[in-house]
Amino acid sequence: QSALTQPPSASGSPGQSVTISCTGTSSDVGGYNYVSWYQQHPGKAPKLMIYEVNKRPSGVPDRFSGSKSDNTASLTVSGLQAEDEADYYCSSYAGNNNWVFGTGTTVTIL
Amino acid sequence: QVQLVDSGGGVVQPGGSLRLSCAASEFSFTTCGMHWVRQAPGRGLEWVTVIWADGRHKFYADSVRGRFTISRDDSKNTLFLQMSSLRDDDTAMYYCVKERAPFDGFDIWGRGTKVTVSS
């Protein structure tokens, strides 16, 4: 199972928006609505930010939103804040009890 | 407080074995599918294995199948990962993870336990 493709980096100024893409195939992202997104600060465990493509767990700000079109999912962070600087990973169920993660994107606040 | 506390990591020689543990608290462990996810130094996340709530269904990534075994002790709310025939590329931080629902995202993560395979 190949990793989902994400851009290595993304950046934006405080208050701006940034969108991260996550490209897979019809066997993972395109085949299931089980796409999730994780935020990871250095030295910390990942944190679930979005599940089932566009749903936010309790406590996650509504500045974080998710979407999907065909084999590509996207995470948008609006109104960027300093604490949003982190690594972000997408993940998808890939069938046959397999899961696949994205390559990861480092978001930098300018 | 809902949490997972993973432990058991350490330094092991290539070809050696190690057993990781993960203690769960403040949620209904017995009804949840549980996973292990790992992250090599400076690298991305890699899904490793899952065990269903029934404890009978277990699935593995190709990279560890036949070498790693996942298990659970519901009487102790504890998840295990028995690792054998360890290789250099198994070096990673290993996270115990709870799934939000079957096939869904991972909503609770342990802090991770570090495994280093080195001679």
C-alpha cells in the first residue's frame, strides 16, 4: 500500500488560510468516506482534527475543515494562528482492514 | 481522563524481540478496535496493525506480517504488540491508538514508546 501524497510544506500569514491536499486512489481516498486528518507538534503524539472527510471532533476549532473530491481530500485551516504551525497528516481506510497515511505536510506561519 | 499509556520500548539487537504494552483508562476498552501506528525518526506515520473488539480478528501491514503479533487482555484493559525478528527499519516511535469507530479515524493516541533496533 503506497502512502497518500501530500505537499511537503505549506505556509501562510496569521489570519490567512492554507489548504493541504491529500491524493490517493480509488482504492483508498476515492473509495471510502473514511478520510481523517491529524495535527502533530514536534515531540508530541498526533491529534485527530477531522474524521469522515469533514467532521470535527469536540474541541477542534471550526477554523479546521475538510473536503473530498474523487481521489483527493483537502484540509483547510482558516484564520491561521501561531499554534497551527505543525505537521499535518491525512489518513484513509484502504479496504481489507488496511489503513494508509499521507506523506505529511509541514505548515509554517509566516 | 481518557488516556492510553504505552510502554515497553527500548534498545534491541537485530533479530531480537520486544513486547510493547498499552494501558487504557476511562473509556470502554472492550468495545473498541485498537491499533498500533509507528513513526520512524524524521519520517511520517505508518499504520502497523489492528485488533477488533472481538479480539479474534487481527490484521497487519505487509512490512510486519509474520513478525509482529497484536493481542489484548480485556480484563486488564491492556493492548500488546509482540515484535520478533526485529530489523533496523523497525526503529520508530510506536503509538497505541484507539479507533473512533470501525474503519474510521484514530481519536485517542498514547504518548508513544520508542523502539531502537541496533547492534
